[in-house]
Amino acid sequence: MTPQTIFYSIITILLLDFIVDKILDYLNAKNFDRPVPKELNDVYDEGEYKKSQAYKKTNYKFSNISSLYSLMLTLAFFFLDGFEFVDKLARGISNNEIAVTLIFFGTILLAGDILTIPFSYYHTFVIEEKFGFNKMSKKTFFLDKLKGWLMMIVLGGGILSLVIWFYMLTGADFWIYAWALVAVFTVFINMFYSNLIVPLFNKQTPLQDGSLRSKIEVYAQKVGFELDNVFVIDGSKRSTKANAYFSGFGKQKRITLFDTLIKDLEEDEIVAVLAHEVGHYKRRHIIFNITASVVLTGLTLYILSLFINIPELSLAIGVKQPSFHAGLIAFGILYSPISEITGLIMNYFSRKFEYQADDYAKETYAPLPLITSLKKLSKNSLSNLTPHPAYVFVHYSHPTLLERFKNLSAQH
């Protein structure tokens, strides 16, 4: 393939990805005004449902503008030889290949993030504020940005440096060492995410003694689940939206409840949500997800190793001096259709796992408190109760509220 053919293949992929996304968004938006299924009639009253529709339509319009802006920026960067400009800039600062790569990616990522800050600021302080969700101060918003950049430099830069070093030492065999590195990092982050990453952004405190903790302990003992770590996170410093999640495994496993979840739900509903999270652990979904992530990373790195030495990849994006970092940009876009397919498969499994976790909560606790908790959480986040099936298939990692309601209500 000539560099020009690869270039137009890249542009075609970028445009097709945008068009498919916009078609799915349009189909989903057409469903906004559909009547609510009778099973979910108690989620919203008339005023709340109108507010939910307004929220969805506002986000839809905003998404159309922000995604078109991002596409225009990306295409401009390609057609105006932006990659060659940044490559020359990096090589003017250092002759070391690792340093050149870090400067190259750091400049592109930082510039891209800065150029999209107005959109994330508007979404947070105008849209989320208007609909009563935002609790974040402007100071927290910008501090989060700075912390995110710092993490990108330390973690992203550290891993990328090692990958380039492996490539310089071993050539095409670099993927084996890079795979081992990413596998170890993935397991490490899954084990210690709540201990190392979360405290940078949020305060976590152990759930205090009281009736809620007692109910949780009784349930955990009943299902034989050793649970010493139940934490409450101050999610309310950023948003009124509620959540709960499971992290780690072995001695490091913990369940984290947002303070907004505790505020919004009854104690039995919180235990039901927790039972769902325990279900993920008991059904080994965490292990599956980590394993699948590591396997997919290995496959991607192996395919990358077959193509990374082809100079046409670098030349296709306008970089005249072929390099690992330029080839990686081109490969990443050319590989994205395969990533989309693996993403669809992972979403399918994720939805299946949500049903299994719901079933576990239903069997070991009770279906009704989980149903009422899901309805309350949907109401409080102004969720879409009538999403288009195609949009759900591509984008949803969880079944819809209606699908979960039917599953929890069914007699097995």
C-alpha cells in the first residue's frame, strides 16, 4: 500500500466512524418522545418526565456540536501536516528516541485536551448545572484536569517509555515484553485502584457502624462473603448522581458506595445494590474482565508488531522520518474497526454479567428492593427509559431498565 492509500483509508475510517455514531445518536433521539413502558410508569411523574426529555435533547444537541468540533480538529491536523510539525518540534528538543516519543504524544494529548476544555466546562457548568446535577466547584474542575495530566505523564509516560525501550532492544519481539508489562500493570491497578488512584480525586471513609452496616454484615455472612472493606466516597462533591462499584480481589477487595447513593436509597435497597456487586465477584466477572483485557491487549500488540516497521504508516500521516510513534498513530486508527468489534463483544458480555449479578441479588437477597433502587437511580439521573435497540447494542454496557425489570420480575 502506498502512503497516500493508507492516508485516505485513515480519513475514511474517521469519517465512517463519525457517520455511524451520528446515525445511532439520531435513531436514539427519535425514541426520546416514545411513551414510557407501562412497567416503568412509576419512575417519573409528568413534570419529571418532561425534565428528563429536555435533558436528553439538550445533551443530544451538545453531543452533535462537540463531536463535529472534534472531527474538524482531527481532520485539520491530518490535512495541515500537524503530525510532522509536532515530530519536528520534538526532534528539535531532544535526540533521544524515548524523549521524542514522550514529547510527541504529550504535545498532541495536552493540546487536544486544552482545545476541548471549553466543551467539558460548558457541559459541567451549564448543562449539568441547569438540570441540578453539578456540585463541582470551578477549582475542583481545574484541579481534576491538572491531576489527570499528572497521571498521564507519570503512568502513561512511564509505560510508553518502557514499551519504546523494549522496541529499541528487541525490535519486532517488543510486543511480548510490552504485553507482560501491561498485564502486570492491569492486575496491579485493579487491585490497588481504590488505594492509589481514587484518593487523588475523592475522600473515602469506612462505612460507620449502624443499622446499614449491620444489615450489610448480616448479608455478607449469609452468602459467605468476607467483606471487611465497605467505603463511602464523597461523590456529592462533583454530582448528585449516585453509584456503587466493586474493586480489587483477595484481601484488597472492597465495595465503595457513593454518599449520594446512601442519601437516595433506603437501607434495604442499598443492601440489594451491594448484593448485585457481590454477585459480580461470586460469578467471577472481575477475573473474566481482567483476563479478556489482557488477552485483547496481547492480540493488539502482536498485530502492531507485524506492521510497526512499515515506513508507509509514518509517511501516511505526513511524518517524513519513519518512527514508532508516528506508526503507532496510523496503526491505532487503522485498527479501530477491529477495536469496535471487540468492544461490541465485551458490551455483550457486560450486559450478560449484569443479568447474572441481578439474579444473584434476587436469589440471595430479594428482587423488589433492587427493582425499586434501579428505578430511583434512573429517576434521579434523568435516565432514558426508551433507548433505541441499535444504540443499546452498540453503546450500552448494562441492559436497559425495562430489560432488568423484566428479568428481576420473572419467575425462574
